[in-house]
Amino acid sequence: MLFASIILILISADVLSFILAWEIMSILAYLLVNYEHDKKSNTRSGLLMLAMSEAGTLAVVLGFLVLARVSGNLDFVSLKSAAAGMGDPARLAVFLLAFFGFSVKAGLVPVNTWLPRAHTAAPGSFSAILSGATLNLGIYGIIRINADILPQTSVGAGVIVLIIGSLSALLGILYATTENDMKKMLAHSSIENMGIVAVGLGAGFIFSALGHPALAGIAFIAALYHMTNHSLFKTLLFLGAGGIDSGTGTRNMDRLGGLIKAMPWTGLFFLVGALSIAAL
């Protein structure tokens, strides 16, 4: 069901089906994070994720409604045509609403507080899906709005994405280096990597607005390539972290060592993921 909602988001051609699939995904994600609902900390983490997700969805819906008021229809083709006739202030308002909403799902600063808590509460297998698949939908939404529906990217919009991405990358890696909890460390690493992807998108938007399509294409390709790479190695790392947690009963990295001997296959695959994240 979760994968079906993700696919529906990607193939949606109108606002209603897009938002319906988005909400199904958000609710299912909440249920999976709150799988061990007997733990109060898990319930709080799930509710925080759901509340922030709904706030983001509301912002996206408001952005779509601004476009729908002009177009009179809710299909994306009509919204794109309507956006072409809107003034710069209205287009900027749509972008800001959509960017805020999709940034929540992507885990970008400053709307990322739910992400480390959700990963801590979620089972290891869902943490892999959360970081390897659902975060990417926030990036997809930013691209869909700013590079498809809105007719021309502004330099200001690109600068905003670039700054938020840079802050996310910097703060994400700083928090990751201070964590002892393996899953929290990987969650902050996901924030960092989504920030790097956003930096690439921001650069692409700026180059596109300045009339440099070749440079914009290179920036977009780099962003999407890194997003794909992150999905693969972070899925592997979270699956490994879940296996280590189940096998040892702890995620505290200060207490872990010599896993390649005790859990050779898990240790080997985790090493592959670690080498990938280090770009080795």
C-alpha cells in the first residue's frame, strides 16, 4: 500500500489524486513509525511526524489553490497554463508555500525535527524505506513545482533553495558527528544528504533563470545522481543498523565493536554502505 501510494504520487496528473496519494503515504508512514505503540516515546515521535507532515500538506494545498483559482481546473496542465499568466509576486507565493510543504517531507532545515525521532522509533526496515524512498518525494515535489508547473524559475527562488540546502547539509553533518545512537546519526546524515541535493537543485534553478541551460542541466543531473546514490547506500545502512540493533540489543556506537566477527554478513554490507557514504 505504501509503495502504491508512492507510485501514484509520481504518476498523478491532477491535484486531487496527488494529494490523496500524499495523504495515504503520510498516514501509513505514521502507522509504521508508531508500530510499537506501547512505547510513549514512539507515539510522540509518530504524532510529531504526522503533525509536521499535515502542516506541510496544508501549505502545498494552499499553493495549488492559488493556481487553481486562476485556472479553474485542478489538473497539472491547466495549472501550468495558469501560472504562465500570473505575476511574479503570485508565482513567488506559490513557490514559497510549495517549498515549505515539500521541505518537510525532504527533511530540510528548519522543518526537520521530526526526522531523527521518527527514525529512532521506526522499525529498521521502515527506516530504510523512510530514508531511501519517502524523503525523495519531497525533492520530487520541489522539482515538480519549480521546474515544471511554474513557467520560469526566478533567481530568488533558486537562492532560497541553495541557502536552505547549504544549511541543511552543514547542520546535518554537525549533528551527525555528535550522535552515539546509530540510527539518529544516520538520520542526521540523511538531512545532510538531502541538503546536498537541494544545493544542486538551487544551483540548477539559478542557472536556468540566468539563461544557462547547459549549466542548469549539469546541476540537476548532479542532484538527481546524488539522490539516487543516497537512496541506495542509506537503505543498506539502515537495514544494517536494524540488524545490529536486533542482534546486539543496542544502537549505542560506543558499545559496539568487532561486529565483522560476530555478525560477518551484516558487518560486511554495513561496510559497503559506509564506504559508499564516504565516496570511496
